Amino acid sequence: MRFRSTELAPELPKVRADRVQLQQVLMNLMLNGIEAISEGNVAGDLTVKSQRNPEDQVLISISDTGIGLPPERAEKVFDAFFTTKPQGTGMGLSISRSIIESHGGRLWATGNPDRGATFQCTLPAEHAMTATV
């Protein structure tokens, strides 16, 4: 497996979030991508990007060139106890989505056009949260 350099946007706004919980989410998404690449038994890439989206949120995406994600499973993978792994519990993505949503964000998945999948999450910028509270 190859790891392409991260593509992190400079000077992103701060988000108000529990650092440990966000680390759990990002580690889960990255490990899932690595496992998907390993299942394909081919050299693959894992790409982590961050940017500001038009809604003034921080957008984080983790893309892999692994076995892929069929469109009919894009939402199913977030269901508790649904797993595509022989030893999986089906809890990682469900918990990850709950964590992101508890911080006012959103987590979703799409299949890539060529090969692999992309998981994306948004988190509101801290100043956007305080302006509405």
C-alpha cells in the first residue's frame, strides 16, 4: 500500500469538538480504508484531505482505492451491526456517525468512480456555532 501525502488546507477555522472522539472517528475511517486496500491485494492509495466547504464548515475526506463501496451499501454501512468484514462487529461506522452528529456535523460515504470509496464528514466552524447560539 502507498500512502499519498495528506492534502490539508491551511488556516482552517477551529471546530468545537472532543479531540479524543474525533481521533477515534478518523482512525476508524483510515483503518477501514487500509483494510479495504489490503482486501484487494493490490497497491493502493489512502488520501486524507481537509478543506473549508461553502457552508463555512470544515470538510474532511478519507479516500481509498480499495475494493470499493457498492451504491446500495453507501448508507447500510452506517447501520449498527452491519459489517462487510469477517471479523467485524458492525459498530465502528455507526459509532463514528453518532460522534460526528453529536458535534453538529454529518458523516457519509460514496463509491469512487474508478475504484475504492470516500468517507466524508463535516463539522461546523466554531465561530458559526457561537453565532447561532
